[in-house]
Amino acid sequence: MAETYLVTGGMGCIGAWALYYLRRAGKSAVNFDQSTDRHRLDWLMSAEEQSEITFVQGDLRDTDSLKAVFAEHGITRVIHLAALQVPFCRANPVLGAQVNVTGTVNIFEAARANGVGHVAFASSIGVYGPPSEFPPGLIPNDAPQHPRTLYGGYKVCNEQTAKVYFYDQGITSTWLRPYTVYGVGRDQGMTSEPTHALVAAVKGERYKVGFSGTMQFQFAPDVARQFILAAEQPLDGAYGFNLGQPSATVAQFVDTAKGILPSAKIEVADNPLPFPAGFDDSELRANFDAIYQTPLEEGIATTIEHIQRLGDRI
């Protein structure tokens, strides 16, 4: 049977890269998104290439609409990425809960109604909370969760919801927890500033990253490919995994960029983010055939080259 992939939030950074790789692999893909703004997709694909993707404008809060999309397009694989990010959840908690929590329930309901037995979706390292809650070292996959944002709390709810759908309905699921994603298309969100800095550097502009600290920088194309694999390789249950990568400081990210582009005029504020330095990805490695982790220098160089090719388009 031919596979058809549903990507929710394909107008976002990771979603756009997921659609890019699905199309490149010749897979049938349906993008479900409330937005019609294709600027991130335009940075990755031509209009002709995008014509091979089916675009459906819709609202995650509309249960019946989602069920109809599954049925009409014969969805067999699900990559659920759509969500409101930290600032939007803080500004409008009710809407944040409706989109991030109810929207995820609706994805599972649509899957159940249409006989789709597996869902891959995005959680976040925001489920864990500040480093003061943990001993030194990488945070294990099963560490206690102490979110300090509504967004993180909603993601905890999503993870628990997924477990209940497995217990009650037998629907398996895999969720991944990205950290600081960077690369072309990462132009929104609290930790998007390192990517903004690269764009500014290519344009010869000054930029000051508003935060510092140690974290895991994850290349957007890698994250997208890991989500595709999570959709394609169901496990027998409902499981979540940290994404890995060697930890680095924001200053190291910037120094690496300057080594590739010596003309870069990037500074870093002395403002450490209240997040742990890194998360253990050993469980991810133990459960999947491939792990996508581009070395930081290579990822930054590839991003700079991509920005240069785009020129005034970005």
C-alpha cells in the first residue's frame, strides 16, 4: 500500500525540512497548517517542487476537519509538529492549551478514527525544567519533569496523552525532544537568535545574541530526518526520546561561525538561559537504525552557504 505522510506545521522550520526530505524521497506528503505563509518552504524548494506536496489549510482544534483530512488523503504516517511556542502560550494560555493540548488529542482521535496505528510528534526539552532540579551531567531520558513554562506543561500533557492512547487504543507513538534548533528556516522562537546571527553575518550586519550558556545545538535538517524516521519505525508502545549532540556554549557557536566567516560581527550577551547543558540520547541510539547529528562546524558552514545562495531572498 502506498504511504501518505501527514505533516502538521509544515510551514514551520522543522516541518518545512520534513516536507523537503519527504518530497526528495518521492514520498506523498500532505501539509496541514493554519498558516499559508510559505516563506520557509521557498527557502528550501522551488514552486515546482512544492507543487508535488498537498497543502491543506486547517485548524488543529477542529476534530472533524482533521478526521476528514486523514480519510480524504489516505494518511498512513503522521508527523505532528504544529504547536504554539513559548511566547505565544505565555501571552494566551487558553489558546496555547487549545492548540497544543486539544490539538494533539485531535491528532490521536483522527488517527484512531482512520485506523492509523502510529503517531510521531514533537515534545521538547521544556518538559524538564531548570538545571537546579538535576545533578550535574547529561539529563537522562527518564528524568523527572519539572516544567517552568506553560509550553513545557502542555508538552508533558501530550506525552501522557500518548501513553493513554496506547493503553486504551493500542496506538503507538514516538515523541522527540529537540533543544536549540538552528539552520535555514529557524527564524522564530526563543532560541532562534543563533540562526538570526548567521543571517546577519552573511549580510555584513552586526548582531548580538541575547542569551548565553551551554546547550545542544541541533541542525534543523537532522531534526526533521529524525522525525521522519520516528514516523517510519514504530516501537511497541509510547516512548519519548531526547535528541543529542555534544554540548557547546553560545560563544563557541559564534566563534565557529567567525572561523568560517571571519567578517562576522556577532556578540553574545552575558545572559545564561535557565536550561540544563545537555540531554542524554543513549535511548534514542538504542532504538533507531539511524541517528542524524551533523557536527556543529559542518552544520554552521552548510547554513552559511545556504544563506549566501538565498541572497536577498532571506
